[in-house]
Amino acid sequence: AATVQMTCCCALNGPLVLQWLTDYYYQYTECDSMGSRWRVAIPLSPGSCLDLPPPTRGTDCSFSCPAGKFLEMSVQQCTPCAAGSYSLGSGLRFDQWDAIPAGFTSLASFLDPGVFCCYCCSSSWTPQGVYLESNRDECTVSLVYAVHLEKQGSVSFTYQYPDNNIFFEFYVQNEQCQEMAQADDQKWIKVTSNGEWDTHTVSLKSGTNILYWRTTGILVGGKMVKPVLLKNIQIEGVAYTSECFPCRPGWFSATPGSSSCQPCPSNTYSVKGASSCTPCPEHHYSHEGWAECKVRPPCSEKDYFQIHTACDSEGKTQVLYRWVEPKICIENIPEAVELPVTGQREPCPPCNPGYYNSNDSTCLPCPPGTHSDGTYACAECPAGTEPVLGYEYKWWNVLPSNMKTSCFNVGWEVAGDHIRSGAGSSDNDYLILSLHVPGFKVPASLSGMTGSEFGRITFVFETICSADCELYFMMSTTVVESWEGSKGKQSYSHSMTRNASVTVHSSTYLCPRSVSLYSISVTNVLDGVASACRACALVPQNSQRAGSSCVPCPAGFYIDRDTNRCQECPPNTYLAGRHTYGQDACVACGPGSISNKEHSRCYSDCSFTHTENNRTLTFDLSPLNDVASLTIGPSFTSKGTKYLHLFNISLCGHKGQRAAVCTDNVTDVSSKDDESDSAQFVNSVDSFICQSTIIPADGRGFRMAISSQSISLADTFIGATVDTVLNGVNAKPDLFPENSKDIPDINFFYRSNQATASCDQGRSSVITVRCNPEKSDRGELSVPSSCPAGTCDGCTFHFLWESASACPRCTEDDYHQIEGACKGGVQETLYVWNEPKLCTKGVLLPPRSSSACEAIALWLKVGVGGGAFVAVLLISLTCYFWKKNKRLEYKYSRLVMSANKECELPAADSCALAEGEEPDDDVVYTQKPTLLGKLRAIANKDGESSESVQLNSSQSDQWVLG
């Protein structure tokens, strides 16, 4: 075969299939415009052109051979394939993978934006005998094959794709390396169940087709991905084949002209191109399709399993042991383990709830309308009640009829009070336990609950692994949850949100006899059995029907305990849990929330009221009602792959409808043809808050951004409050910058009750809404700087939403007035907002107003009047003191005149007093001058000086003057 390496890192394998002769081989020329060609001889040694046969007209370009034959170039005729080989005629098949076949190229790259590098990674597709295995790391690895088709054809391949953490795509390019038009469901490969193979077929156009199988691992969280397995590639539409393909080892074709090979039976083998199979030697064994025989090992405990016999008429059972079939071990050698003897007869365990013990000690389901806990006969449900339908398995004497165990080597073993994974013959076994649920039916007593849950599956399990093992819980082909390593006894519950038939798988990988399931229960099953009866509503008293029959209550109604009639829940309450019996089923909504008309959920209407310090704040958050998106990152895996966290957030949820939607765009398009619609359980989630992991197109060379691992973070709205804790969920305000405004933050609390391996109580979320006038009405979302992924523990997520719309509605207290000066007899009054303005909408500023005023302002009038009063007072005081001073001067002058007379001074009591003067005008001078003394000193302008001594009537007898 001729191989041409193209410049775009894709290998081109042309259709020139050759027939080798002694010194030369034949080859066809290209077809001309008339559809004809020539057969020419090509020497084996380049440059040697001696004794070559002349060119001969070749067969028509549309010529092809049927299956089982090949084109013999020497005679240009179709010839049957020999025994031990096969031919597809106009097709190619690749089913041997001891090495990568000629014409295939494995290209590994680690793409940077705008750069294509074919040799940046050492990863490749690895041949493993009967299949190819993809890479497990974050390299992008492409398996490339180019083929030229003379007519329209197809390519089909068998694959195993168990892990959607690795992206698996198949696409076709033309000879110019341009991608051909292809639907998404043809390009993206559908995920398979663990251990199962699926086939993918794509139509091809005539001409050159370059086929790409590309895988890209994304190790977010450091978890190792499981590789893609690829085998049995078949291409239809080539013109002819000039040789037959030999049967691969372990297969054979007994007759000439075969179009396929058959696998060798067990305990036989064959080599490549065999026409028959050879029996294995003594003490050797092989399975179907094996290319060699292996030595039979000594029997061990993993080569047998136990079963319980059916209960006999005495209600007894026994434990029996059986060899795993096909038996490959030897038991008659010293180191072999013998098959254990049959156990003692022991009482049978009770029947499972909903079943009764028949006369022959067989557990049979109770008839419709009856119930049993498994220990007594089925009884009719009393009037006013209905049976609780479902599956409940907790006793494992035999496997229930609606459950199947399947795997490659051995199944699950029943062990009385539990069922456990069996022991396989190898360390690479998938053990699958399947439970088929035909659908769900919400009972009449729960019909008033319009929530999204139709049923719920709960199981109790335990894993004890001595080596690498993993337990998967799957809905059809989709892994819902998984547990690695040893896990203690625990319960897991999953809500069924769609009313459709589904097959539930519990699958273990690399885990022989290490997983134990103790109980499995499913509620509201369409054809389930009843273990108990539930109270239901009776027909209304004024109805024509019989009063003992159950009727469904309208949405939002509960069943009254006293009358068994339907009663509507009080306002702003919702029907909680999964029962409607009694008024206690109506639970009050949380703070800041109201109930919808059906009382099925509580929600926020995007309004909030808070009162503190005798002030009421009213918030209108309707601008935040639409779904907002927040992208966090980029982050990088351990290998450097860039990824982002995308959060879609619906604060109020449009009346609780959980408007935020996250979708896995790869697995969604690859699974949309799944009839069971199982992909919808996890590939698309609707919630108040959901998260997706985004691999950007420029980060790994994808032609579009990849969205995967979508999860719900907020299924239920708890309430909105300024408090930091609500129902056990803490807002942790210290994670964000302190609120410097005088407006309190509003915390919206949410919860998702779906338990995970790390969050046994489910996830919770808090959105802190903060007033920030500097932001727009839609505002801005952020996460804590210390928790860049939005969560510090993986279970509680925190968001801060700053917005001008988060400020309260404006009131009269948020503005004040300013009065202008009186100009021309007119005075203007202005109104301005208080600074900083911390409100929005609400009342408007009053318009500017004008009013008449006098020319002289009031304050000026008051000032002038006050000044006049003070002036009058000062004048009055001046007159008073002037008059007083004149009297004192008069008295002083009289005293001086009397002192100048040469006679004895008068007595002290009457000195210098004239006859008839008032005695109360006595003047006593002290050593300290008084105001009067100062005035008198000023009056003595002649400059005469005098000294005075204290005059005391009791001690002094005379004035002494100088």
C-alpha cells in the first residue's frame, strides 16, 4: 500500500492496493474523464525498467468484487479468498490491533491557542490486541485514516466510552483538511454503560475522506479518566480490494470465499490466518476467540459462589455452592480449594414488604388494593386509605424477578440480609445489577403536590475494597454518582424528576466480592406492591359518589385528619415532604417569601421589606429577576488545561420555576436519540443556581466551547433575610468586604437536598444582595476572594450581588429642602437628595417652588428692633449714673468745705452733715478705691493731692487732711 504524509498532520492512505509478483507489481492509473484506466507494472527496485510487461487496459473504474472475493491483478478477475482469510468486496475491515495497521496514524498534541503541535505529547492510541485504547491524560490524541471512495459509502466502528470526563468525537475532513458538514449527534459519540460496547455509523461521500477519532481528557479535580476503547472499524465504498485479509488469531474461516471469520470455541485456539481451530492441551483452557491457551489454575474461593434454595413447604432453605461457569480451575491438586458442602437447613427470611408467603413457601406479590409487611397475609386497605405502591427489597433469598445480574464472568450473590458482588475470574470485571422501573404514578393523596419529584430510589450499601475498585449508580447509561475505595455502611437517595420508564444500574468495577447492598426501595412505582396504607381524601359530602372512595385533592390542598376531606393550605404555606395528611403538612414559607397558588413551593417576588430604628426600608429587586451568569477563572488542571466555572443564577426564579438552566452540550447532543430519555436526568439541570465546567474553544483547539459536569446548587428557596443564618445555612459575611453603607445586606438562602459523596446533607447557596449606587441596575456578581471557586468546602456556595437596584425605595426622609434668598419679593425653595444617595425609585424630588417675601427680611427686622432696645437701655443707664454722680459731688464738696473751718471736727456720727440731711448717706472710704472714688479723682482737676485714712466712727475722732 502506498502511503503519503500530508502537511496538515493527517496520513493519507490511497486506494492503490497492490499485487506483488516476482520483480514487479501491478498498479492502476488514475481514471480518466471517460471512466477508463490502465494497468501498469511497477518494478520492485526503483530505477529498474527491464523486461516489464507493457501497459494493459484496466477494468472499468466502477468495477468491484463481491464479498468473499478479491481482484486478481494479473488476470484482472475476481477470485475467491482462500480458507483462513476473508474479503468484504468493496469494503475494508480492521479488527486486529496487535499494532496500529498500515495507513493509520496516531497524532498527539497539546493545543495552545493558534498553535498546532503534533509532537507536544507522547500519548497515543495504544493497540491492545483486540482493541485500541485511548490516552488517559489531558493530551488531545487523534487516530487518523484516509481513504478514497469510488462511491458513497459509510464507516462504522465498535467502541466503549464509559467516562464523559474524556471527550470523544469523530469527524471527517476532505483532502484539503476542511471539515465536512456533520450533525452533532454524528460527531459527538454517545456514552456507553460500563463494560458495554456500542456501534457508531457515519455516511461518507465519494472521493477522499480523512477520518478522525479524537479524544481529549479533562482531569478537573485530579480524577483519572477511563479510556475509550475502539475496535472493528469497517469502511464501505472502496472500488475493490486486491487481496484478502487473514483471520485474526483466535478466529478462523473454514471454507474459501468467506466474507468473515468465526471465533474459535472455548478450549480451542488458532493463529493468524487459520482455517480451523486447535484443541487446548490437557490442563489448559481458553475462552471463545482466544489465540492461545492458558494453564488451568488451582481452584480458589473466587471460583465458586453461593445461592439459597427456594423455601420448601416447611419454610426452610439451604445455602448451596456452585462453580463459576465456565469452570477453568482444577480441584484435584493439593493447593486447590474444594467446593464447600451444602449448608444446614435454616428458616427462610421473611418476604419483602408487599409480598406474602404462599402455601408452598413462595413469596408472591399482594393483590392490588392490599398490603403486607412481608410477615402476615395481605390485608385490604381500610376505608379512607390507599396502598403505598413501590419496591422495597431488604431480604435476599432469591433475586427479584424485575432485577437482573449480568457481567462478563460472574454475577451478584444473594446472602440473606444483603446481596453482594460475586467473585470473577479476573481482576478486571464489571458486575452489573439492573433494576427495571416501568414508570411512576403519584398516588391520589399526593396529587396535590405539583413538585418535580415523581418517585425516589434509596439504597443502603457498603464497600470493602482490598484493591482498586469503584461502585457506580447509573440511570440507564448515565453515571449519577460513584464511590471509590472502601466506604462504610451508608444510605443514598436519588429523586426521579421525570415520569418515564428507566433501568437503574448498580455497577462495580475491579471490585470482586467487595460491595454489599442491604436494601433497595423505590417509591410511587407504576406496578409496585404495597407495604402499608396511606390516608387519602374522601369524596365531598355533597357528592353523589360513595363516601369511602379515595379522590385526589386539588393542588395546594391537604387532607383534614378529622373529616378526611380536602382543605386548602393557609396562605403563604406550602405542602412539605411527601405527604398531605394533616394541616402540619402545610409548612410556613421562610422569611421574605410567599407561596404560589398551588402551595407547591415558596418563592420571592423580588420585593423585600425591613424595619429597624422606626424606619421601614422597601426594596424592589425586580431588575435582578432575569437569569444572570457569572464566569470564574480561568483555572488550570495539573496538566495545564484551562477551564472555567460558569454559574447561572436566578435570584427570584420567576415565581419559583427555577429558571437557571445548565446543559452539557457534548453529552446532550450525543444522547438525544436515547429512547429512555435518561440523559435528561443529569445532562440538563434547571435550578435557582447551577454550575457547569467550561473548556474554552481557544484552550484545547475545540471548534466550540465544551460545557460539562452540570450540577444544581439550589433546588429550593429557603428565604430572604438580613440575618446571616437561616435553617442552618450560614451566609458568612466575613468572606466579603465589609458593608460601609447604612443599608443592610439582604441574604437569599437556597438548598439542594440531593446528597453527594462529599455533601451528605446536600449543597446550599447564599446570594448576598448589597446596595451600591455606583453599580448599574443589573449590578455585578462576585465570589469570595478567599474561595475563587465560589465555595470553600465544596458544599456551601457564596455570591455577592452589588447593584443600585438593591438600594431601598426613596422616601421623604431621603431628601431635604434649601430656601434661597429673597430677590425682588420672590423666594425659591429647592429640594436635594441626602448625600450619599442610598435609595432608588420610590418618591420623586418635589419640584422647585417659589413664594412671595418682603424686601426687609424678618431677621433684619428683629435685629433692628433689638438694637433700638439696647440703645434706649444704655441711655437710661447713663442718665441714672450721671445723676448719681452729681449727688455724690455735692456731698463731697460740702464735706470739704466743713473741713476747712478752724474748729473741732464734729462727732463721727454726724461729721460734715448739715442739719436736716439724711443720715443714710454716710460715706465710708476703704483702702481700696471704689468706682465713686475714681470718679471723684477725675473731678479734682486742680491737681491737689490729698491723703485719706479710714474713717471709723467707733475708733477715729477726727479727719486728718493734708
